[in-house]
Amino acid sequence: MTMIWGIDLGGTKIEGVVLESIENPKEISRIRIKTEAEKGYNHVLNRIKDLVSQLKKDSGDNPNKIGIGTPGTIDPETQLLKNSNSVNLNHQPIKKDLENILNLEIIIENDANCFALAETHFGSVKETIKNPKVVFGVIMGTGVGGGVVVDGKSIFGHQGIGGEWGHNVVEENGKKCYCGKRGCVETVISGPALEKYFSELTGKELTLDKIYLLFKENDSAAVKTIDRLLNYYGKGIATVINIIDPDIIVIGGGLSHIEELYKEGLENIKKFVFNPTFKTKIIKPKLGDSAGVYGAAFL
């Protein structure tokens, strides 16, 4: 069996894993290092090179290809990275540069696609439903993104933006997003967006975890904040369901632990779905912070 290699490139950390095989995803080696993105694009490339050297030494394997999950996506025409909130990676030929530096074939997809693949093949989707036709993987955390898996393969799309529901507009004349639009899903229900909303209501700066605890205690501002999350989550997810009608949706990221997403959130989705009944399964993830790197290895 051939070992499979994956790297999850994040804004603050880069993680690499070597798995025994697709059939048996046992970890042979797993190493995490700091990205040090503030030192620039070329430094990030060298950090990846260092990580690959460490993984080779630790695993005893010498790959001929590596899957990499990145924030953002490769533009099919220019082959440059785009739409990354790690902005020093944007407009860079990262795939070509890494292939030159590592002398390996590189397969790159965005981190949400990797999450969706991992949960489909190794995680909670596999445990919940047999041979799903269409899976939608949701990332809700610092940012909001998504990935679509059809017949076990991720949908990259004609422009490389398959699954990018986080930049659909749900709040007309809402706050400006880094993408240039206003009222994107990400500017409304990401963790930082909800924290900012709570701060505007109260003048207090709290983490979303603390806001959620206050919500449980029926604090009025916290209730408004979580209600805002559930309302726009319903609108945003219903739009996806109306278009691709997935068998199952798996939610990952820092907000995935919020129980109301799987209860009251379902009722909000139902309001906007174009169907007399609502049968889409919505589940929690299994793999936690392993999903990105496992999905990259699956590539």
C-alpha cells in the first residue's frame, strides 16, 4: 500500500500528516509547525519545505505527490491563489512554486473542500449514511466556507469557487466584507462577526464561547447574538440546500459545538427551504482539527 501525504496550510500553523493508506488511515507521522506568515510568502514556502523534510525523516517515506489544503483556491486560468484571508498568499503561483521547491507533484484544494472530503471518507458522514451522493461540508469559525462532495469527489468548479457559500449576501447593506461586498454570510455569522455584534450591543469584548455561556443564562444581548446566528444560518444553509439538495451536511469549525444549530437552527432552515418537508441530515464533525490535514492527504 502507498502512504498518503497531506499538509494543512493555515494562517498560524502548518500541519503535515503521513497516513498508512486510504484504506487504513493510520497516522505514521504527524507534525505541526508555526506558519510565521508575517515573514512573507517566500518564508511560508520554506516553512512547508522544512515540514516535508521533517515528515520524510520521521516516517521513512519519500512521496512523489502531496495533497495540500489552503485558505483560498487556485484560479483555473491564472494558476494563482485567490480568495485567501491569509492575504500574503493571494496572487501567488503557490502550486508551481511548491512543485519547484519540493520537486514533487502538488495537488491543492481549499481547506473547506479538504474538510468535506475527510468527514465523507474518514469521519462522521461515513458513520451516518452509506454511500451519500451529495455531501456539503460547512466551516463556521473565524471565517465561513464550504465544500461540496459528489460521488466521493470534491467539486472544484469552473472558477474554483465550488461551495463558497460564505460570500453569498444575506444581509442587505450589511457590514463590508474583505471580499468587497456587504452583508456576506461570513460578515454576519463568523465568530469575529458575532463577537463584534455583541460588543456593539454591550460595549463588552467577549469571546464567542463566553457569549454562548451568557446565552445559556438568558442574557438579553447574548440571546440577540445567538438568535442572529441562527436566523442567518437558516437563510444561508437553505440557499445551499435549494441549489444542490445534499443528502447530508456536516458542520465544522469553532461554531460547530453550538447545540442550537442542530435544533432551533433546523427550524430556521425549514422556513427558507423550497420543499414541503425537510429531510436533510445535519451533523457534527468527528475529526476535529484532523479534518483539514486528513482531507489534504486524501487528495
